[in-house]
Amino acid sequence: MRIFRMPALVRRLVPQGQWQMPVAAGEKTLYLTFDDGPIPDETPFVLEQLAGVGAQGTFFCVGDNVARYPDVARQVLAGGHRLGNHTYHHLNGWKTTPAEYLANVARCQQTLDSLAPPVIAEGRPLLRPPYGRITRPLAHTLAATHQLIMWDVLTYDFDATYAPEQCLRTALRYSRPGAIVVFHDSLKASRNLRYVLPRYLQHFAERGYQFKAL
């Protein structure tokens, strides 16, 4: 079963997490996020689409990918976007010891900070736990050093069984002002991402929405 918008019960499991952003009455703002990159081809494609409508986004990076493709990560920064921590090895917080998870987060953060410390250091670093899976003790510990970013809308662009047209329809349906929306700049998501993202951006841009980084 696909859950596109996180129900209140799930949100209460990680009270330290930011699930959506506050917006003023009448404000039309969406917060697009991209997980699992940066990688060649897919991340530059996303950057091109965002630039086309003057949008900014937030990229939650796997540290190993940043180490492999630092120039792609720098392209994200050069475009005025923000980088966030997605652990170094895309760890599942429900299946990893606390010590291993914390060390993996720290390693990813060190890799991100090595790119451009003055930019990365604005405010608390951002962290999104892969799969959204993190224990309460881990969330409590990490909230002291990172801003935990969850999501309001999950597009399921990574699901190969999900038709691109349906992926677009549901992404449009569930997005609302202040929503934190999850896409993936990954090979797994490529088919849906390349169909959905341009049309999604065009739809909301034509309706006067802004797209901001977290």
C-alpha cells in the first residue's frame, strides 16, 4: 500500500522531525527535496528543470555518492540549492546499531562539509533518515546537532511498478502550500522523475507557486 501523505499517527512517532513547513495564509510555496544523489545525469537533469522555473530545492545526499561525484554536489550548491545529510551508506535506522548509525551520519556530514563549509554551516545541518526509519532514541540524539527533515508528500517516483502518469496525478493531488515533497535523483527513479518533475513544476509555476529550499 502506498501512503502518499504521512498520517498524523506516523508523524507523532518522530516528533523531532519537520514534516511540513509553516506558511502564511494565501502563501503558495512548496519545498521540493531530492534523495539519494548526487549522481551524474540524474542530478544535473533535476538542476536544469529547477532552473527553468527559478526554483530552489534541497538535496539529501548519500555521502558515498558525494565522495564519488563531488563536482556534481558542487553543481547543486552553485545553483543556489541546499545539501542535506542522508547518511553515508543509506542506512536503515531500524536495522542499524545506534553507534554505527551515528558514525555514518557523522561521516556523511564531514564529506558534505568538505565541499563548502561556509555554505553547509548555515544553521543546523539538515538530516533525512533513509526510508524515514529512525528510532526515537536516535531521533532525540540527532536532533541536538541536526534538523531532522521528514516529509508531507512522497511521490513514489522510485517505484518501478508505478506508472509515470499516475505518479504525476497523485503528486499534484497531494501537494499543498508548505508541503515538503520527496523526489529522488537516482537511477531507480529516473523513468518517473523525468516524466513527472517537468510537468509538476510547470503545473504549480503556472498557478503562482514558489519553490524554496529548506
